[in-house]
Amino acid sequence: RQLIEKGDFNLVHKEFMKQMARIHRDPNAKKGILEKNFDKTSMKLNTKLEQIDQKLTSFLDSRRGFFPRFYFLSNDELLELIGCANNIKPVKKHLKKIFEGIADIDCTEAGKSGVSEITKVISLEGEEVKLNKVIEVNKDNGVEDWLIHLKAGMEATLQTLLLDCTKFVDKDKEAAKKLANNLQLYPGQLIITSAQANWTDDIEAIFKQPDAKKGLQAEFEFYSNSVVPLYADNLRLSKIPPKSRIKLQQLLTIVLHLRDVIGDLKAKEVTNAGSFEWIKRLRFQRKSPITQQAVVKQGYAEIAYDYEYQGNNGRLVVTPLTERCYLVLTTAIYLRRGGAPHGPAGTGKTETVKDLAKACGKYIVVFNCSEGLPITSLVRMFAGLAECGAWGCFDEFNRIEVEVLSVAAHQISAILDAIRASLRDVELIKPVQLRPGCALFITYNPGYQGRSELPDNLKTLFRPIAMIAPDAEAIAENILLSEGFCNPKSSVKQEKGEKIYKELAKKVVSMYTILQKQLSKQPHYDFGLRAIISAIKYAGNIRQKLTEFDSEKLRDVIYKALDDLISPQLIADDNEIFDGLMSEMFPSKIPATDNDELIISIEETFEEEKLTHDNIQIFKMLQLYYSMRIRHGNMIVGQTLTGKSTSWKVLAKSLTQIKKKKETDQYNGVKWAAINPKAVTIDELFGYNKGDEWRQGVISAILKGLCEDSLKDRIERWLVFDGPVDPKWIESLNSLLDDNKCLTIGNGERISLNPYVKILFEVDTLTSASPATVSRCGMVYAETRNMGYVESWYEQKNENEKVFFKFLIDKYLNKVLTEKRKAKEVVATSEEATVINLSLIHISEPTRRYAISYAVFCLKKKR
């Protein structure tokens, strides 16, 4: 209503429809254009629309001023939100873009009074948090009004709950027995923060004791012999509900780090709280005497805890490298500068920044920087971060064009200068309010193709930290234990062989290290940290189905996980080496497959489609299925006519058939959409500005539709990229393919993947792809071999033709292929393509009869 009054859009619309009705009545192009005053009317309408567009932009900017998080929405999304006003339901799909952890809200329907009440916030993982105070939404308020109240209500609720949160690391045995019940009372975020605050208080209390060494020894034994075994045992036996299990996994991940810090302090004989070995750690204070709010400390930095609800989406394993990165970033904040983790792909640069934000309860926005990122979008992002007081992480920052980088350097410098001077406003393109807490971080891969060198004036604004070699074995141990890979009391007994998770971690990391050194160098191989973590998490999913937990069973689980995820990507020669290594490292039987139902469905689909198949083809489809269960981005790599398209299409249809036959949680139906990325320009793929108008791209339009539709019917959607991989476009998908699962579009729109959407690439080679892309995807390699095209072809014929053609094929086909191998072809063709072309020759009755003879004649003529 406000927009119509301001822009007179209804008058323009009425006149335009009048002209269209006239042309419709007499659909003659010449008459329509030469109508009296039509050109003047069109120009007048166009001028009016430009005025409306300017007023619309001004209006949307004013709304962003009321609720700064609207800066992170595109104009179209914001317009849709404003149009909803007090209608909560359409707003729900945008909540994840506005809040870090809120994906849904529980609210009552508006009654006669026209007032709805919001009572709970719900994370993407299904965790529910009841608000202290009900948020009222009435018809007189705009959408920004109740969103402001929702944000304030969320923060107030978390602040209250943190003060009340039970001690989860408690020396009271009775409290420990209530663990499962207590996990359901508080959000996972606060459980972890409370445990860290209690740990900080306990260690500082030990430093005040006369014999601090003895106190540290007792605390280390308490964590090693009581806390860790208690959590691990609950995870091993699956005594707790799934939602609480996720909380306990995250808690154990952090508690293992806290235990290791105590051990390190003990080993270095630290006895006072002023030691650098203590103050360099991330420390938590539940309630500051000055601000009455929680505080996170590290070094000389003190960061206010912001109570932004984070959901239940996992925590990072903290290693010495992670701690060093934390220290650099928090010190950068203390010095009023930015932080810049840099290094090769898969070393945890972006994830470390995000995890620090989770630890500090901050709202962080991750932007994937691409070559086509316009200056206007970048400036709007900076304005949003400044007004929100949020953290911004610009992933792969050196992919931005040099011209845009110079503008970015000026904007970043202005924000950091304003922060140093404690100003309330900062001059960007226009004056923008600056809220406390704003921080800027960039990550980049130096030396990769398509990357720019950062200007010196930009480098000086950030404190760099090199992320080179993460401790893969420590990370593997932590994740294995949090996935329940332990024997009863395995953390207490020190006998040889008792700590199964340490043994398995060493085997997994050793396997990937050996493969990286001994196998051939293929562009689609990746044996880095991402691959290791994927294998362990896949093993964790298998382990949860076990009823027996002896060491041999756990070894079999790891064997199956490694075989399912490594074998699919290997070429034939490398597979032999891999099998030999597996037999040496795991001298046991391969665990039986648990997908008999899927195998039967695949065979039925083959019969229905009249396709020949063998066990190798079915095995490849199972490998693709396993890979897609653990990774949302996957690639099928192989030459033309190796069955790539057939594999994923048959798998999709088979999964859908199972879901139709019976209701099951193990398998889901599949719908898919395919794109040839080389059929359009990069601008058309991702969208571009034409003048002041934003033209939506193919990927963003399709992906947005898939995400929305999948949430409605809970059916999986696959977005298939069928075509060559080019770093110019695929690098823009990096943040979509990693754990961020978010695609940043040039107009500022961010599309987040939900668990039902998968990305699949069908490519012939990855020679042009960077390691950053390869490491983010699961790989299935389609080997060149006899695919049975001839058998499929003549099986579709009637009985008389089948007998005749089978006779000709048996008699002549091998001879034709032998002649082809000897021939020197002007345009080389594969044997598979030759066989298919041969089958297509028989169009009429005469050519059917002499098809084979004609093919032999042609080949001899070439010679």
C-alpha cells in the first residue's frame, strides 16, 4: 500500500494494460507501433517507472535502517517480506537468512483480535527453545517490528538460561546420572558455553591453591577418568534421544580439548593465572561484573558474548593450529584490525572463523566472493555488517577483481578507522551507523589459478595467520570418540589395545597418507582432511546401527567406510594397490551390505528400462548412494559413454520406487533438474545487473525453487551439472559445496541448502578444477569398459529380429572392432561410439540386412 501511494504504480499499470489490450484486439505490429502518441506514452510510462524504482529503492533502504539484517536480503526478498507484514507463515522461509540458528518459529494463529503469539524458536536440526516472553505480532505492526522483538527476546532468553544452566562437568556423581535429562533442558550452545565457563573458574581456582601442580593433576584425572568416559559411554550405547545425542557429541568435542589443555598446563608446570600459557587460551566468564553479561577472553582481548542463537549445527575440533588462529583473530579484534587466515584448501580457514563466532555467540555472515561480485553488493554487505555490529567473513577474497578490491580496501579501512576511533557512524557511500562488535575477516588461497594478489594497502588492514598443516590424527581421534568408537571405560584403562579410537584414528590417517604418496596422480583424487572427516562421519552413521560394540566390529565398520568412500574414485590400477593396503591394515572380512532392498530396486529399474547391467554397474550406483549420504556435493568422473548419466538416473528412479512402495526413513524419493553450465554465459548462470535491473541467473532460479519445494514435500532434489568443469564458474560454488552450504548471489541474496538438496556434477575430467573444488566433493570414477550397449540394443527388438541380429553380431562385431583398431581415423572415435553408431545404421529394411557388411566396407575403405 505504501509503495502504491509513493510511486503511483497503479496508474502506470492501468495505462500499460490499456495499451496491451488495444494491441491484443488488433495484433498487427506496424499498426500497434504507429498508433498516435504511442511512443510518447511509452516513454512517459518508462520515466514514471524509473521514478517508482528510485522511490522503491529509497523505501527499501529506509526499512533496512529499521532492521539492519535486511541488508543481507536482496531487494526482491525484502519486498516480499515487507508485503507479508503480520502474516508470519511466508516469513518463515527467510528466517535462516536473518538469524544464525533460527530456521522456524512456533506461533499461534491470529484470532479475532488479529494478534499472533510467537512462543518458541526452532533450529534447522529441530532443537526448540522456549522464549521467556511471548512475542506478539499484530496487524498494525510491520514485519521489521516483530523481528526486532524476536531478536531481543531470543537474546534475553539465552542470557537467562546461561545463568541457570546446570553444571555438566560436575564432580557430583548423582548429577552425572541425570546427564540425559539435563541435555534436554538447555540448548546445546549454552551447554557448551556453561561447561567452558565452569572449566575456566575451576582452573583459576586451582591457580590460587598452594599446590597448583597437584590441583591440575587431580583435575586432569577427573576429566580423563570420569567426564570423558561418561560422555563416551552414553554415545557408545546410544542411551539418549537423537537431538540430545548431537548436543553431547558437540560437548564431548569441546571437553576433550579442555582436558588436553589441562594436560598441557600440567606438563609445562604452569602455576599462576598470569602465565602466557594460560592467558593464550580461550576463557569464558559467565557474568562480567562490569557489563553483567558473559565475556570471552583470550590474550588481552575481551569479547562480549552476544547471545545469538546458533542452533545445534556442530563444533570444530580444536587443535593447536586452531588455537593459534583463535589467538591471532581475537588479538586482531583487540587491535581494531581484521583477521586473514590463508593457506591451501581443506585446512579449516573459514570453519575456524565461524567456530570462533559460535564460541562468542556472534552473528556471522559468510560471503563467497566471486569474480563478478559488483561493487554495489559489496558496499551493501559492509553497510549491513556495520549497522548490525556483526562479524563478516569474506571467503576466497582474492577472487574479486582488482578494481573491486581497491574499493573494498577503502570501505574496510573506513570501518576499521571508525572502530579504532570509537565513532558511532562511518562514511561509506552514505553515512551508516556503526554498532560495537563489528569485525571483518577474509580467507584466501594464495597461488591458485584465477586469484588476484591482494594490494599492500589492503594487506596492512589484516593480521595474517597461515593455515598449512592441521593435525589430522588428533582431529580423527576426537571425531571417532564423539561418534561412539570406544570400548567400555576405554578412557580409563591404559592397557594395550583398549583405546580403540586411537588405533582406528591412526589407521585411517595412515591410509590416506599412504594413498596420497603411492597412488598415481589423478586430478579427481583428494586424500586431505575433508576426505578423512567424511569417512569417519560415514563410519559413525554405520556404527549407530550396531548392537554389538566389540573392537573387531568397530574395525569392520571403519573397513567398510574406507572401502565405500575411497574405492569409488580410484582407477583400476590404483584399486589393486588400495585392496592390498586394506588387506594388510585390516586383515578381516568385509562387512555384509545392508542395502539389499536398494539392489533389488536397481535391478527392477534396469529391467523396466530394458537396460543390460552387471554387478560392476550396480556397485557403482551403490557407491554413488553411499557418497551422497555423507556429502551434499558429489562428482561422477569418466569419459563419454561410461554410464555416468544412466547411473544417477537409475539410482534416482530406484530410490523413488522404494519410497512409493512403503514409507521408510532409510530411503527417500528423488526429483532432479539438470543444467549444462557451458550452454550459457557465466553472467547468465549466476545473474547480472543490466543497468539498474538485476537479471536472475539459471543456477539461482533453479536452486531456489528446489530448496523451497523440497521443504514442502520432504523429497530429495538433485541439481545436476552435466558438462565440463571450468574454474571460472565452479569456484563460485565453493561455499555452497563446503559446510557453509550457502550460495551468495551478486545482488546480495544468499541461498542456503537444506538437508534434502544435493549437488551432482557429471564431468569427463577435472584437469581444470582447483584443489579447493575437488576437496569439497565426493568422487565416483566411471571406468571405461564394455557397457553392454549391443545387448541392450538387440534386447529391445522382436524375437525374429533378435535372433537375426544376434547372429550377425556374434559373427562380425569383433572383426569390425579389430579392423577399427588397425585403421588410422581422421576423427578418432571410441569403440563404444562405433558400436552405438553401428546399431543406428539399420533404419530401413535394406540397411538392416547389410548393416554389418556396410560397416566393414567403410572401415576397409578408410585403410
